[in-house]
Amino acid sequence: MSQSAQIPVVVVGGSLNGLGVVRSLASEGICVHLIEATRRCPAAWSRHCSLVLTTRLEGEPLVECLEQLSAKLGIRAVLLLTDDPAVRTVAAQRERLDPLYCIDLPDKHWVEMLGDKIAFQSWAEQQGLAVPRSRALHDAADLDQLDELAPPLVIKPSDKRLVLAGLVERAVRVESIDEARKVASSLLQRAPALIAQEWIEGADSDIYFTLFCADAQGGAAAIFPGRKLVCAPPAVGSTAVCAAAPELAEELSTLTHEFLGRVVYRGLGSLEFKRDSRTGRLIVVEPTVGRTDWQEEIATLCGLNLPALAYQIALGHAPRLPAMLSDTRPTWRSEWHFPLPAEIAARASVFDGYLRRNDPLPALYYYGYERFARRVARRVLRDARRFLAEISGVL
């Protein structure tokens, strides 16, 4: 990869997701520039990238930053995205950005449809994909449709960007229709559209995923099958601990090929599944479109470097696939404090998402500042305000 590695990659987003992408690319000797809106993110502290600051990671500020960076680099770099707002922005501004960057991304129609939970649900039902029974909720008049579902249910905003902006919860599980009505009524005050789905019975360890990279023809150049072992918060949260799932590789790959055969797709993406403990059937939960996933680095740790593979494909090179994945069965854990399942705890190959011996600053930043210093400061400020309130009341 010596010649292609001279062409840099621009990664948008410096969360834990972005940190894994930066490290994956750097392991192949690829120069990485990271665009972020703040230094207060783990990837900004990595020794493996150059930080470029902008005011926002979406909209016109992101596009202008990409244009300015391209002019500075003087070369058509590869662009990789790690969050949904950036994906929507780049998809909407392809005419401006395509001359400046090598971009492998589904077109705007597919990005918007696959990224909207209600639109995806409707499309998936039309395509005959196995998805949970659901109802779309836009206003109070739609709440009667909840009676058509069998609880427990999970209620989510249709647009995940509202979750990323901190405006609404990611997902709320409810045990009854009455509770669903109350929760949905509250969420509709902050989100214009919700989807209510019947709960798929099973443990967190029944959640599986595929991370994939589609080539120029829209087929899967590579698929990594994985399994969530711990979610945070439990049942409805993000991946806390995960590993490869070779035991279901064939079934998961077949379902992923079927999905890609029904869409016009290019670049990186992923699918999440859950095995229904009552039927044993794998149900499609949701896709991730146009970007890397939160736990993307687990594939690299297991020997399949998907960001580097996407880099090769974006440059028009034939992808170089590993002959086989690692047989050491690494486990990825987003933070050190999450408990490991008993069958994993005895293994030595558990990788902390933030900490690497040759790249320690992201962990020092996250655990020292985000997890400790900021929490202490908030606690001190809260106690100080309480004390002043009590003093003013006495005076």
C-alpha cells in the first residue's frame, strides 16, 4: 500500500468511533487528518492524526472546512465519515465535494431513507425483510395505533440526529400500552416522529451485527460478523462489549448480502440484528448508513481492517483481503469499567476502546478528564450552589 498510502484520509468526527478509525488507518501507514468541532474528544488526542477544527460537524461549516482543507492538501483525499449529521451533509453536497474528495457513499435518496427509522421500516416490510411489527407516530391522533401492537414495546425517535443532539432519548422500553401512550406523548413534544416496535425477546448477547464495505458494484467487498455481549444502558443502549461471531458468520453474511442486493450502496455501513429467543429467528433492527459504526475497531482487531479496505476501494484499487481472520478472538470493550461476561473474563485479549500502549493520550484525556475531572467539577459546583442557596435562605 506504499503508493496509495501517500494519499491522505480525512476523517470527520473524533468520538470513540472516530478514534478506532484513525488507529485502523494509521496501522496501514495512511496519513490521517481529523475534522472536529472541539478538542474535547478522544481522537483529537491521538498521535496518529492531525486535528483540523471547525465550528460544526454538519451543514455549511463542515462543507466549507472540507473545501479549505482540500485546497491546503492540494490532492484529492479520501473522505470517511463517523456520524450521521456529517453523512446527511455530504450526501446533500456531493456536487461540491466530489471534485475534492474520493467519496464512497450511497446517494442522497438511500442515505435519507435508510437513516430514517420510519422510512426504513416501510421499505423493509415491502422488501420482505424480517423486522419487528411497528407503528409510526407523528401526533396524538396516532397513539391509538399502539393498541395494534403487543407489549412490551420500544419507542424511538425516527431521526437519530435528535438523539445525538441530546434532545431526546435513544430508546425507551415500555411494558404496557398505557405506559407507551404516556412515553410517546412526552417524546412527541421533542421529536416530530416516533416509531413504536414490538420488543424482540432475548438478552443483550442475542444482539448481532455485521460491519461491511460495499465496492463500486454495490456488492459486499468484505463483511465482519460480530456479537454484542454487553449494552449500556442494558437492553436499549450502545455497545459496551463485543466480539466476533464466527458461529453465525454464514447466516449473518447471507442476510447482509440480501440487504445489499436490494439497495444501491457504496462504502462502509452496518446492520444490527437480534435473535428472537422464542423463535430463534434473526430480526433486522436497523442499518447504519454511510459511516463507520461505534464498535468498528473490533473488525480491525480481528484482522479485517474495514477503514483501510474502504480507502483502497475509494481510490479504485483492488481490495486486499486477509486470508483468514485472527483466531485469538479479541474482545472490544468501550470502557474499562463495563463487566465482562464470565466466558470472556478469563481471556487476555480484551482491548479497551480508549487505551493503547503506543497511543495513550486518548485514554488519559477520557478517563482523566471526561470520567473524573469533569464529574468532580460538576459535583463541586452543584454542592456550592446548594450551599449558597441555603446561606441566602438563612440570611
